[in-house]
Amino acid sequence: MGFLKSRPNLELWLEQAAATFRPLTQREYGKVVAEWRARFEPVLAANDYVTGRSVKDLAQSLLPRDVFVFNVPGYRLLPAGTSSRLDGAYGYEALGLTTIDFSITNPADAVIVDRDFTFTCLCTHEAGAFAEPQLAPATILRRD
């Protein structure tokens, strides 16, 4: 068995909110995380994101989309303070995602990115305390 863990609560949400979904393989997870970091690390480091309560509505307005849902335990630019030693990694591909259930994605510290890597939504269990969900890049809001 690999290092990726299943998250039954995420799977239940994806079963209801997407046309189909599947777990990523370890190799796919590695590729998605590498591409996500290459695309969004400079954006996050430059604070080119929207945060706060409006993020939930903004993220929902970008759906339906084909997305990846995953986490990156211990990653320094994510809003939640997770541990790479304590928190297990997971990854899914969801086709036709129609809604984000933040009551599930926030506690899971989920990262949602569309398959074209045009936007990402960073969910966090620390919403309202030290961090709030983030949507990057901020320019995604000026789409035609």
C-alpha cells in the first residue's frame, strides 16, 4: 500500500457533487502536486489571491469543472498548519464537480485545482482563526 490515504468523507462528497471521481495513483499525485507548485507557488508567494468569506461564493461560481482535490501536508504556503509527519496525503480527480462542501473540505485542508491549472482554492480548518480559504490567482475574478 502506498502513502496516499483514503478520505471517506471527501469520497462521499465527491460521489454526490461530481459526475465521477477516482483516487489518484501515487505517481499522478506527484505530478499534480509538482504542476500545482510550479503554477501557483509564485502566485501564493506574491499574495496574488483573494481570501475571506467571499471566497466560498467565488469558488462556487467557477464550477462546474473537472478538478483535482488533494492535500500537501506541511507545505509552507498553505494557510493551514499541517504536519508532513502526522497528516496523511490524499488525492482525487473529480469530473464535473458542481459544488464545494466547505464543511468537508476545510477540515481536510483540501486543495482544489481545475485540470487546466487556471485557478486553485485552498481550504483550511483554521478558517476564522488564523487563516481563511484562499482563491488564486486574484485575476481569475476578471474572466470574460
